[in-house]
Amino acid sequence: MSHALAEPCVTSDGVTFTVVVEFKDYDCLVSTDALSELSRSQDPKLDLIKVYKAYEAKIQGIARRLVTAGVTGTPLVLQTQHF
């Protein structure tokens, strides 16, 4: 039985999202700085959701690897150094 995950959401710190690892949901956040670095943009009005969607597979893959490696946090925060 599958369940719907919450849509990514912009916050003052970046974009929140959820990944599933071994049937368990993990709340994550990719920082605004990391999204800016991924898009190579210095635009202060950067569309964070657009950037998140463009790099979603990479972002979620890194989040899953961090969870599997035992990195903790609520939410688990992905920073620039993770990319």
C-alpha cells in the first residue's frame, strides 16, 4: 500500500521535502545556499521550488544516502557541502 508524500514546500531556510528509506519517512530540508549553488545563481529572488524540481532526483538521492549512513536531524538538513 502506497501513501502520498507531502509536496516540497518553501521555508525561510530552503525547501522541505520527504524521502522514504526502508519504508520509513524522513523529513528533510535542502538549504537555500545549497539550491543557489546547484543552480549556480546569485539571484536573491531565485525560484527555490523550480530549482528543487530541476535537481529533485539528485537532492533526494543524497538525502537517502545520508539517512542510510546514519546522519540524523529533524529535519535532516542538506547543505552546500553535501553536493
